[in-house]
Amino acid sequence: MKAWSDAASLILAARHGQTYSCAVSPAIHNYKLLCLKRHQKSSFMPGLYVFPGGTVDPADVNLKWYEYFNAFGLDNDRLASLVPKAVSRPQIFQSKENELLREISLRITAIRETFEECGILLCRRNKNGNAHSSWVEHVSIPKGEMQTWQNKVHNDATEFLNLCQKLECYPDLWALHEWRNWLAPTYETKRFNTAFYLACIPHMPYAEYEAIEMDDLQWFSPEEFSLTGFEFPPPQQIEIARLTKIKSIDNLLNIAMERNKKGIQKLYLPIVVQLKDGIGMVMPEDTMYPKEIKLYEQQIIDKSDITVDEFEKITTLTKNRIVFLDTQVNIIFTDNGKDNRIVFPRPGYHSKSGNVKSKNKLQDE
């Protein structure tokens, strides 16, 4: 049995509010992120807020997609342009015989799952293969038909290609930018090796969560998400915390495009740190991160001689770590030589905010 399932997830950022020049450093975020709350009865991460995404389905790797893209003027060379010229690539990007390139199929998974979970169809209709924007596009579906198609795709992933054919559109692969590759720690009962993509959209599209898997859908800025008291898995907390420092969606898109050119070259596997009075985790780039990691066996760094406070404040280190406390989760990372500390309150310890409420339908503001 395989130790984990391959998956893809999408960090979707939508422009919101004022448009800033890239030369201007805005004081507040001019974009919001999409997060969904997993159903309380889910067998994996019940009740936690996540980015849309899910496991790779055989329908996502089917070679029929080549023929479909070719019909839009997107030949195999254009599709191969999605493969970065990186020397080192994580295992998840290793393509298999008689399957699509992984750089294609993982993006299809992210786009299919995003539609299935919240009804946003990130597709294009133009037939000029060289005219792609770095901003992601979406195709609107009549609200009366959206849930019907979401249910169809949920029950059978091959229906996603049927949906694209019906609407004469194709997945907007080139606007999904490689962001990070997260592997769940060994202590998880279900493990996923997930390619995270980032896409920026010019406005917030209509969204409707699929009630079989999800309980809620929210658009908030990274800073707002860090204050809500929602419960997130560590990868989402790390990504949201780092995005609190990027206020402009234009800057975010530029960063994503530059990262995409290089491609994901490193696996992100959190390693547990045992402390005198608590638990922490370290990620790659942290000075304490092991030189050799164990993908299949439990690996714990024993620092039981120091306290949580000492672990947070220890100097002369590059930090990329999490500390779990009773009332909060602290994300600590070094950026441009400066240590940053982003605090996520634990559920039940956040201040009640009148603008944080459950919605299953969200529309452009």
C-alpha cells in the first residue's frame, strides 16, 4: 500500500478593494483568499479550514486531455511549456507512462477540485494558445445548474471533461503557478503529498460550497484569516502567515510568476520538535531542520531541555517554525533577515467579530 496519496491544492487570491501600483506599498491587503471548512463528519481533518483541493483521480491523468487541448490550438509543445527547467524536482512531479505530464494533471486536479468544492470553474474559451494572461479566468455557470454539475463531478471525475466540452472551455493551466509541495507528517493516519498552486483572479467570483464535503466557505484577507480563530492545518497556517506580509495582489502575482519559472524544487515535510513544555514543528530553511529526513518513519527532534519561549526566541538562526500553545498557534519565520511572528488564536480564544459569519453563497462585492 502506498504511504500517501498524491493531491493538488489551490491558493486562490481575488482582488478586492483598491488597486495599487506595484511601486506603492499598501497598508492593507487588496485581495482576499478562499478557504473552505471541511465537514464535521469528514474522515480527514474534520472541521478545519483548507484551501480547495483533493486527490489526483485517474480522470485527471487521462491522455484524452491532450486531444482536447489540441482542439483549442494548444499543442503538446505548448503544454510542455508548463514543465520548469529545474534540475531537481520532488517525487510528485515524476510522470508515469501512458499518463499526462504531472505538471498538467496536477493542475487539472486543482481546478477540478476547486469547481467541485465551491463551483468556481477556472477555465478559458479563447483558442489562441499564446494569448494567455497570468491572471486566472473563470467561466460562469447558471446558478441553477451549478450544484447539479458539482454533484456530477463529485460522484465521477470524468464528468469534469464532459462539463468543459459542454461549455466549450478548457482548464486555465497557465494561470496556476507552482507554489509549494507539502507532505503530511508520518503521524497522520491519512497522508497526502500535495502540490500547492497559487492563482490570482481580478475579482471575487460567485461561489457555492458543495455540502457533502464542506460546511462553510469564506473569503478573507490573510491578515483577517489569522485573526478569525478558525482552525487550519499547519500548511494553511504557514502559507497564510507568509501572505500577511504581501499586501498587494499585483506583487503577489509577480512573486508567483517568478517562483513558477524556477518550479518547486523542495519537499516541505514538517518535523516535530519535542520541547520541555510543549510541541513545535520546523520546516525546510529552518536552521534546526534535519539534513536528512525520513519520509516513512516518525522523526522527532528532542529539544526537551528548552522551553517553548526559548525555542521561539533562540537567536542566530534562520527560522521557519510553528509553536502550538493552549490558546494560540505561533508561526515564526525569517524573511530578509528579520524574524516575523504571526499568531493564530485557537478556537474559543478569539475575539468575536461581527463580520465573521457562515455563508454558503458569496458573490462579488
